[in-house]
Amino acid sequence: MAELSGALQIEPEKCTGCKQCELACSWIQTGTFQPSKSVIRVHVFDEQASFAPYACLQCSEAWCMKACPVNAIAVDDQTGAKIVIDEVCVGCKLCVIACPFGTIFFDKGSDKATKCDLCAGDPACARACPTGAISVAGVDPGAWLVDFGKKVDSAYRVAVDGLTDGVGSEGEGAR
């Protein structure tokens, strides 16, 4: 199996929510400017008025590959990305269900699963991002999730419960 030579590195604090990444991705992947067909999505965090692009993390664990009953997801020898082999995919959606990050999508037009394939090593989303929020790096692509997740959770708790320490009035975990 090839080592991951690159993955998308996301820096959500740089994202302005312009969605140029979605447009570029849909153009390269489908030949249309249709963000709903993009395999990178920009999530809006209303509580913080911030944005975070997300796409396949190219996990070493790769639950999508393990769940596929026909081995339609393989590792690209050149990029190390997990790719869907359209000719083999039967459209059962098990990979979509198995992905803990929700970054595998089902294309109703083709009845196939679709996911980020790193555009053969030159991701259109990274090239299109005007702020540098998306780049290609040989580091753990999910590293940003922990700190960003804590930041979002903290802001959510303050907005909803008025909590600042993560503990409710009835003890830990109270809401």
C-alpha cells in the first residue's frame, strides 16, 4: 500500500466562506459549476460566524474501504488517496454510512459513491482558495479537528447554556 504523499491541510481560521473551493472541485470532478456535486464542503458555524472546509481526510483507518463489499475503494499508487473505482462500485452506500466524518457522498446521477481523490495530486480546491485555508501537506490532515472542535464546543456551550467551564449547574455534563 502506498504511503500518503499528501492530504488536504485545512486551516479554518483562514476560511472566509467564499466557497471557491466547492466551485473548483465541482468543475474538476464533474465539468459543471455545481457545488452540490463538490466533494469538499464548507460548513458554517453560526454561533461563531466562522467557516470550515471539510473533505475526505484520507484516513489510515479508512472505514469506507473496510465497509465496501465489492472493494470499490482503493489506494491510488501515485497520491496515496483513497479513490472510488466507478466500474466496481455497486452504489450500496455502505461506505457513505461507514465514514465517521461524512465526507463520502452518493451521486444520484451515477448511482455511485464519490469522494475526494486529491485531483490526482493537484487539488483544485487548494489552488482556488484565495486565503490559503486549504493546502496540500504530508501531515496528519485531521490534526486541526481537535483544537477547532474544542473551540466550537466551547462557543456552543457559552451560547446555549452560558457555561464557561464545560460543567453545568447539576455537575459534569449537565445542560
